[in-house]
Amino acid sequence: MSRASWLDRCMLINCSLAKRRTNSAPSVRHSTILAIGMMVAFTVPHSQALAQTTVPAGTAESQLQLLQPPGPGQSAPPITVTLQDALERARKNDPGYLSAVSDAKSAHEDSVQARAALLPSVNASVQYLGTQGNGGLIPDGRYVTNDGVHVYRAWGVFHQDLSPGTFMATGLKKARAAEALAKAKAEIARRGLTVTVSKDFYALVVAQRKYATAQQAIEQAKHFLDITQASEREGESPHSDTVQAEIQYRLQAQAFDEAKLMMEDARLILAVILFPTLNENFSVVDDLDSAQALPAFAEVQTMAEKENPDLRVAIETARESDLDVRAAKTAFFPTLVVDTDYGIEANCFSLRCPRAGFREVGPVPNLGYFVTAALTIPVWDWGTLRSKLHQAEYKQQTAKATLSLEQRLRISELYAAYNEATVARTTVDASRHTAELAAEGLRLINLRYVGGASGVLDVVHAQDALLSSRNAYIDAQARYRAALATLQTLTGSF
């Protein structure tokens, strides 16, 4: 088929999708995937020729490439992914989590810099000062600040800030509070990503289980249809039973297609999170049946008091506001800065040489030191320092109120999350028993129908009950896993 005919057919598919969008959302979605697949299948064989004719040399690497996952004809084996593997892969690719980790690392460097700012610093400088002379009339040239036409400086400077903030280490304490705050936010991002990945991971597991359940349901419906058709041929059952069995079979076939589509969508969503390039060639490990037990509430409460990052954020924010108030108060006190310079400032670059203004004395030592101590006393600033103090106090009041609210919210969230996990755990046990009863009920109803003691509607209802109960059991297991992940955002891993 020519390229033009392929494009025409794809455009016809898109037009038909636009007309049917309001009538059948699932079918439109499935047809859209089919149309995209046809376009990709047409585009890939021609990509090399198009690249040779349209892409200039040196720009191929900057072009966006849509990488297809390995297909059935390729030999690459699928990657087996456990939940822990999925979490590790997501942490390497998620920009939100990587940004939070980067902020925490940057805050640590701020803390290192704040600590260094409290310690004395030593710098070295070398300068040459050339001054315009006066024709030899006076030896020190036209600038009275220099004692000669040529001046050389080679100094080592020892600097120490002796302000109240230095003695109280306010800057260092604030930097460490900011570092703790950034680490708490990174932990929040990590736990939030864990919840997201867990939900998407088990969404695929659930979709696969429901796909298998739908496959079993369609096989059961087909088997029952065969039974009714055989009974009708032998004159043992009316044609209405065959019609009802065929309706049930067709409904199960539609449910099977929907389950397959949901599984494909869940796989795509998880693939986007796990891999830097889109790759569907992987399989997930189904461990829904091996969920961990729920700890006692007293243990959970103790862990939440120690390992709650949201509460840690509020605490460190309040701590930062207290330090801001302290810094604003210390700004009213005098500051003392001491600089000690050791080196040379002479008319020649050597340890001994004659002074330009006193050549009759002969060479004198150049190496020496001088100390500069500057005491700064705030006298009048039109209320700027007092205004900054008021600003810090306003933020302190807000931070304290936020901390109090966070404490109440975290307690209420802990109770709610634990209750949700408890109910989900109970629902798992109850729904498992219900599914077992539904399977036994379908078996008995089939026997009764073959014996003529039950009608076709009884069999249909039993099939529906088995399908819904199995799906409910799968949903209950996924709900319990999600509840555990949510509870661990408050307590940490247990």
C-alpha cells in the first residue's frame, strides 16, 4: 500500500473517532491507540530515509525520538520489576523528588558556609601602586597617600567578625534549621513518590488479575453457551436459554476487551514513571497475597511522633522564625571587626630597601604588621531595625500557629489512615471468603442446571456474582496496599 493511501486511511480513522467521541469513550480510546499504532508502523520503516533527506548533519541528536518498546519479533527478554525495583527506578527519574534532594544537598552546603563564616579568614593580596612624579622635586610623587612613585604591597590579611551574631552562632543555627527543613521536605517527596509508585504498580497488578478473571469468565460463559446449545439440539432446553447464554457470552467478551485495555493503560502509566525512555517490555511481580501485617496502634503512634516529616517541617519552620527574631534583636548591638595585616608596603619589592623620603637612613626592614579594629554602633536608622524586628515577630507568630495546627492535623491523619488500613485489612479477608463462596455457588448452580433444577438466569447471576466477587477481592487487596503506603507517609517504613 502506498504512503498516501496509509495517510488517507489514518485521517479517515481520526474523522470517525471525532464523530464517535461523545457516544463511546472506551471504544474511542481503543481506536485512538489503534490509529497511533498504524501511524507509528508506517513511520518507522521510513524514518531512516527521512532522516537522510531532511535532518541536517549534527542535529540528529537534538531531535525528539519516540522509542517503541520491543515487539514480539525482538529477542530482548522482559525486565522483571518488583515493587522495590520500581521505587528505586522512580527515584532516579522523578524530577520532583530529584529537585527536593538537590535542595537538601544545597541546604547542607549553606550550613557548611555558615559554619565557615564564624571562623577567622586569611587572605593574601599583592598590589603595585604607580604614582605620577613631580620631576624629582619631591620624592613621593603627586599623591600624598604614597611615600614614593613606586609602592609595592604584599599582605596576608587575618579577618575576624566579633558581632553578637558570631558569638551566638545565629547564622549557623538558622542554616542548620534550613538544612533540616530541606531534608524533611525531601523525605516528604520520597514518601509521596512511594505512594504514587505503589498505587501505579499495584494498579497494573490488579489490571492483570482482572484480565485473568475476565478470561476465566469468558471461558465459563463459552462453556455454558456450549451446554445450552447442546441441550437445545437434544430438545432438553428451550431456545431462550441459548439466547440468554449467548448474551452473557457477548457481555463477557466485551468485559474481556475492556480489561485488556485497562491493563495496557496501566502498563503505560507505570512505564512512564520507571524508565527514562518509554519501555513496555517489562513484567511486574504479583505480591498482593504477601502483604505485611498491620502493627499495633501504639507502635504506629510512637513511630509517627519520631518519623513524621510534615511535623518536622513545621518544627523547623518555627525554629527558623525564632532565629530570625534573635537576629533582628542582635542587630541593635554594636559590632566589632578586626583585621590584622602582615606583609610589606614599600618602595621596592624586597624585605629591605631605603625609603623614598629618607634615603639618607639607608635600607630599613619592610616586613611588618598593622591592626585595624572597627567598632560600629547603630545610632539612628529611622526605625529600620525596629521594623525588621516587627516583621520577624509576625512571622514567628504565624509559624507557631502553623506548628500547632500541624500537630492536630497529623494526629487526626494518623487516626484516619490507621482506621482505613484496619478496615481494608478486614475487607480483604471478607472479600476472599465471598469469592470462595461465589465460586462454589457457580459450581453448584451449573450442576443444578444440568440436572434441570435451576434456570438459565440462575447460572447467569452466579457467573456475574463470581466475576464481581473476584474483582472485589482484587480491589480490596490493592486498597490495603495503598492504605499501608499512605500510613507509612506518616510513620516511616515498618
